[in-house]
Amino acid sequence: MKIFLYLLYPLSLLYQFLFWWKQRGVIPFHLPQTLVISVGNLTVGGTGKTPFVQFLVRFFQKTYPSYAITILSRGYKAEKTKEGAILPNGLEPKLYGDEPSQHKEMFPDVQVIIGRDRKKSFLLYNQIQSKKHIVILDDGFQHKLLHRDFDFVLFDANSPFGNGLTLPLGFLREPIAHCKRANAIVYTKLTSKNKQDLNQYKKILNQNGVMVPIFHSGFKPELKQVLLNQNLIQKSWNPDLETDSKYLLVTGVGNPKNVYETAKSALLSESIRTKFFPDHFDYAPGSLSSLMNEIQSNETLVTTEKDWIKMRTDLRFIEELQRKNTTVLLVLIQVSVDEEKEINSILAGLVSTYESKTDQVLKT
């Protein structure tokens, strides 16, 4: 295996060169009258960016209620990603993308804009004229076309660097040393099992000259039941009240094994069958019909918000779930940061600095 990697290593070097060539000479554009915070990663696959973006939104909504918030996303695999769009609601994930639709569903008052050209999309669709405006750049670490005031880079604590190689031999988008341009690193999905590896991860970062603040976060799972006969309203679910329940976990996300572990801890059950689809799976009618045939009569369907947003658009699927009297549970995930006070202090400092700069501009 090592010989194979050595032989193909020039491909990784070629990828790094092409990445550098594409971004050389880029002058970041400053979005007007905004505080821009980027949430990104160095790897392909799921690192928990979506729940971390939502963690930031909750902080700003609670601490700075007078501020308007925009989530600016590429809208990966969305039909409107090329032309760009502002989301009217969270009900059309095929048009606007999985994560943007999830954001809009969770935070109706937050402006969500998508577009491959995020600068163009923002300037075209932004409807906020307030001087108190925070933009969260979703998956923005490699998007150097836009200036940001702070860069969070997220790593999955289960395997943050993989084999240490960039694409196509590893799953790094950039070499580890490029984390030096980040303002903070956040290890996500922290558990008692992977905590013991944190010192080794820190050594790897130090060896690559990365000396930025490091934070640690885990997930707080919550279960909600979808009421299929009441406009898909959700209510809390208590697994302690259930006995001899069987579950089918269905998901198409970047790291389905982590969803499984999270669901297992939330359901307090080992009796969970799984069906994993590729990340950003679109759940076409044919796929949902096949899925319906796989759900046993005594099973509860368990999935994530990201998956359910797409599943629920198929009315035939919903009707079939009702006909079979299938219970549907959503695994909701919120981020819990170990050093929450420290991160809150950093965010407050960013707002304070932004307000000072805004006052200076208004006085000139």
C-alpha cells in the first residue's frame, strides 16, 4: 500500500499545484457593511459544519438580537447554484440545496443566499441594509474570493487528517500547513473514545507550523417525532417510554457512521438496522418507493433533518408512511463546545471591533 502511495504521490503534488495556480493573485472582496465569519474545513466529507453554523446563529440571535444575519452558501448540488438565489423558505432543497434549506427551515428570520459565485449572489440578492449585519460564510475556507474577519476550520476528531495527503490520494483539500491562515480550529464529534488522540493531533499541527487557538465540541442529540397527519409538525420523543422497538436508520450524509452512533445513544437501543446513501442523496421517487418496501411493519424510520427535508417533498411517500402507520423520528443535533465561554468572548470581540470600524467609516 505504501509503495502504491509513493508511486502516485506526484498526483497529489499536481493537485496542490493546480489548487495554488487557481487561487494565485486572488484579491479578496470585502462585502459592504458586514462582519464576515467563515466556517470551513480542510477535508472532504462531513466535519459538522452545518450544526456549527447553527451554533453561531443561535449565539448571535441571543446575544445581539438587533443584528441581521445572513448565511451565504454555495448551495452544493442545488439547481440554482449557478445563477444564485435567496431562499424564500426551506421547502425546496432540490432548488436551493440541502444545508441552506435546513438553515432556512430552522431560522426563518435569517437571510439565506446561495450561489457558486458568492460575491455576485450576495450583491444581487442581499435585502439587508442595516449597519448591523453578520454574514456567516458556510464552507468558506477555500473560498478566497471573499474577505472574512474570522476563519473557523473544523476537523472531525475521529480522523482529522486521514493519511495526511491531499486529493486524490487522501481526503485533504489543502496541506495541513495551510491551517496557519485560520483563526481557530475546532475539533468536532468529540467523544470519550477519541479524546485520547488529541495530543497527537496537536503535535501534527505543531509540526506543520500551525499555532492557532484550538476548541473542542461534541453533539447533543435530540429526538423529534414527525406527526404525519398534522402538517408534519414535530414533537419531542422519549425512548424510555418505548419497549422492544426496532428502528431503521436511513441517511445520506458525509459521515453516516457518526449518525449511527449518535442515533444509538439517543434511542438507547442496539436494535437499529441501517441503510446508508451517498452524501447529498436526492431521494428520487423510485428510491423512496424502494425504501418504503424495506421498512418492516414493526419498524420506526429514523433519519436526520437534512435527509427528511428532501424525503418529505414526495407526497406519495408521506401517504405510504401514513398507510403503514410508520413512526418517523428525526435525530436533531446541536453543537456543545467545551470552551463555550472562550468562543463567546471571541465572537463578542469581533462584534465590538466591527462596530468600532463601522463608527469610524460613518464619521469620515
